[in-house]
Amino acid sequence: MKQERSSFSSRLGFVLAAAGSAVGLGNLWRFPYLAAKYGGGIFLLVYLILVVSFGFALMITEIAIGRKTRLSCIGAYKALDRRFGFLGWIAAFVPVIITPYYCVIGGWVMKYLFEFVSGGAMATADGGDYFNSFIGFDADSIGSTMLDFSGPTPWFLIFVLLTALVVIFGVEKGIERASRFMMPVLAVLAILIAIYSLTIDGAMTGLKYYLMPDFSKFSASTVLGALGQMFYSMSLAMGIMITYGSYMQRENILEHSVTQIEVFDTLFAFVAGLMIIPAVVAFNGGDPSQINAGPGLMFVTLPMVFESMAFGTVVGAVFFLLVLFAALTSSISLMETIVSVVMDKTPLKRRPTTILMTVVVLLVGIPSCLGYGPWAGITIIGMQFLDFFDFLSNSVLMPIVAFLTCILIGHVVGTKVIADEVKQGANAFHREKLHRVMVRWIAPVLLMAILLSELATKVFGLFTI
Ligand code: PFF
């Protein structure tokens, strides 16, 4: 018995759901540290250019593929061309890699929330030692390291279980409704914190670093970093937008929705950068080149911002609660994606599938939890586990999926298929030319060049650009 495919009741419903998936730790945690790491303004500029050109083209392509085929990614690629069926599988595999480490970071957020509500806030504002000893926690045995709340593993477990419970009981609706209220509050709070951050002594140097591009800092890595971040943040190249598109009604104007999701997602990332980068430069004595920008940036900098403000503990607690919510809505949609792929392809029902995938997420996530602590000695091509999974998904698999999608649409089935779908329910496809040139030529060439140079640099160490 084929079930009628459910659909979003309104265009706003679609935009909110897609934006809920897009806005998450990628905007708040990942964007600021990459921007700080890759040269500030130059990264921001490259990112913005990519979002309005390539991000737009790929997002509209994915949503149109979903709306046209009414299938999720595994079936959708195959329906367009049988030879590209494998691409759906690679795309579906990306969330399997992302979810575990996403939940590890979600666990970090929980730990910080706990510290802020239980009176330990001040301890976290020490310039990084607290954070490093938290993620690097190592007891005398692996067993006690994993069970001790001074380290990341129990927090990761709780975060995964929370996500799994929501997916098992199908209470996403409740979470979604709550997040419709929480997300705007988070946006307002982030703006207020950003304004406060800019008043800290010395923040202006950081602001300049963040906003003014320094072209001498431009390199292939800047582009790859920005590209991977764009995929991650806009939930692209992993089949998610295809699935969302398959729920979208034909009467809706696709192009408008894409523009709104893009603007929303990018504004969130931009404000997160404003909150964190000027402050970190100020706390570092005003020298942007001294910023040690890694995955810990948000966790090290924000507590210092909160410590320096009146009622900082309360503001910090509310902030981490809202971030936790944004992270949960995203991890739920990630987990939901994996579960629905397995349910589609096997006779398994929702509950056993979720339990099975939870075990997979736990097993794959544990190395990321222990990777800065007891397993710090183990590296894969020079990276800790978490960094490696992040690299594998954002810098390898997503560019491959995006490249092959461009080949499929641009040179096999033709961009007209997408353009026709976009025009359904709308009078015109305003950026049709841009879409065509991007998908056929610019994006694939850029993707190939960058992928090869990055692989050569990271994997073979042949040359550095
Ligand atoms: N786009 C999300 C973020 O920026 O945090 C990450 C993400 C969430 C990707 C959900 C995919 C997804 F299904």
C-alpha cells in the first residue's frame, strides 16, 4: 500500500522547516571558528559569493529534484538517470558521518549549559584551559573516562538519547513548534550579545579583521573551507533538501523559498561571527594573527564575554539553552534522515531502526569523544577523529556529491528539467541563466580543482598551495 506523500501545508511551513534544519551548530559553532581561522574578512567575502552563486544553484536544484520526483535522495537520483543511482547512496551516507560528531558538539553545549545553571559558569571563562581539560579529559581507565561527567562522553550519550527519543516517539511536531518560538528568541539574543561584544575594549580591531577582506590571506584552502561550510550550513549535498523538496507543494514559488532560507541561514552565521570574532581578538590582546581558532572557539570565547557582562551567568544560561535547541532540531533532522533511508530500504519498522542507528551513532561518535583525550595519540592523516570526520564529510564527500549532481543535471538530464520545475507555480525563474552557467561549468570546474588540490595536500602531502 503506497502512502500518500505528506506535504507542507504552506510555503511558510516549508521555509521554516528547511530553515530549522539549516540553522544549527554549523552557523553558531562552525562558521565563526572557520572565519577566524581562514583570515576573517576574506573568508566572509568568499563565503557570501559562494552562497549567492553556487549555494543558490545547488539548493534550488536539490529542492526541484525532490519536488519533481517526489522521492528522497536514493530514489530521486535513480529516477533521473539509472546510472546515477549510486549518488543517492553517497549522499545518504553523509549524514551517517555527520550525526555522530554533531552529537559530540551537542554534548559540549549541554555541559556548558549545565555549568551555567549550576554555578560553574565562572570556571569556564578562563581562556581555554577549562575547555581543553574538558575535551581532553582522561581518567586512569577508558571505562572511567567514558563515565565521568568531567569529560565529554556522558554528555554525548545524553544528547544522542534525547535525539533518539524524539525520533522514536515521532514527537518532532512538538519540538518544531517549540523551535518556532525559540529560534526567533535565539536570533534576538545573538544580536544583543553581538552588540555587547562590540563594546568590549579592543573589539574594533577584531571587527575590522572580520569585515575587511585581506587579499593576501586568500588561498585554495579559504575556498575549500568556505565551500564545505556552505554545504554544511545550508544542509546541501547530503540529500536533505531533496527530501524536503519532495514534501513541497507545486503551487509554491520555489525561488522565493530558496532566497529566504539562504538569507536566514547566512544572517545567523554572520551574527554568530560578530558575537565571537571581535571578542576573541579583544581578549587576545588585539592581535588577530594570535587567535587560536579551532573547534573550541565558541566555547572558550563566549564564557569570557558573559563573564564580563552584568547578569552574564543568566544570559549565558539562556544562550546555551537556545543553542542546545538549535542543535537538537538539527540533530533530529539528521537522525530522522538516516532512519528513513534505512526504513525505506529494509523491512524494519521505526523503533528497531532508530535503536539500530542510535547504536551506530554511539559507536561512531565515541572515537570523536575520546579523540582529544585518551586517544589523542591516534590520528588519521594527521587529524584527530572529530576533525577527520568533519573533513571527510565536508571537504571530500559533499564536494563529490555536489560535483556529480552538477554533471548529472548540467550535462546528462539538462538544466531545463530543473528550470521547468522551478517555473511551476511561478511565472518566471529569475536567475535561470546564473543557475545554468553555475551548474554546467563554474561549479564543476571549481569543485574538481579544489577537491584535487585539497586531497593532494592533505592525503599525499605532495604540495601545498
Ligand atoms: N545545517 C545544519 C547546521 O548548520 O548546523 C547541520 C545539518 C542539520 C545538516 C541537519 C544536515 C541536517 F539534516
